[in-house]
Amino acid sequence: MSTLKARETFEHYLKLKGLRVTEQRRAIFETAISQKEHFTADELLERVRALSKGKYVSRATVYRTLPVMTESSLLREVDIGTGEKFYTPHTGNNSQIAQVVCMDCDKIFEISAPFMDWYGSTVSSKLGLTPVAQRLQVSARCDTLKTTGTCPKAGTNHTSKKR
């Protein structure tokens, strides 16, 4: 979806929910939709404030805007089991994507998993059900970190949470 189309969808959805289209919400939208990696609400708040050039953006508005963007299918919410939600721009049909989560840095990798549609349909049909959604998430540890003490993939990692 183009940024222009996404902006129209966002503003239309805000109006449907009875919410105003404000400068804060536009700044949150623009920053969130441009992200290339998964982010938390607090990381988004930091980025929005850094890019807003002195304009105040409240934490509450970020936390209220993320569900609107998720409900309107502009963002996907990702739960990696840490109690903190991560978000990423929705790029279309992600039904064949598997997530691999590094347990050392909480970095989320998404890889193509074309077998997922087949698997979801096969196991559901055996029970007389039709699949609506599915998720494959693998938790892993960094081999390089284990041997060298540094993780080359962590780059823009999230706060480390050793488990």
C-alpha cells in the first residue's frame, strides 16, 4: 500500500472512530509507517519526538493511536511473550511469514514460510474447521553471541532481556 493510500485509510478510520486528525496523530502515523524494523510504543514515541522538531507528542496519544493503526490494518501487532508488544507496518498478505525471535536481544526476524498455508489448512480441515489466522514463532539464541560475546545482528536491537 502506498504511503498516500495508507494516510487516507488512517484518516478515514480516525473519522469512523469519532477521533480528530491532529498533528500529533499524523506525526505518529508518518513515523510508524516508515519503520523498517519492529518497534515498541516507547521506541515509536522516542522516534516521533526526535522527528517532530520541538512539537510535543504525548505518550498517551501514541498508546491510543497504535490500536487504531492496528485495527485499520496499517500496522501488525507482534507478541513475543515478553509482555511488551511490538509493531511493524503491514505490508500485505503476511500469512506465509514465520517469526524468529532472538532471546538475547529481542530482535524479531521475519522469513518466508510458504508451507504455513498448507499446514494451517491441513490441520484445520482434519477437525472440520477453516483457518482464519495462524502464527509460527521460533525463539532462538545467537550462536555468535555465545562464542564471541557480541551479536552482529543486534545492531538496532531492543532492550536486552536475558531469560
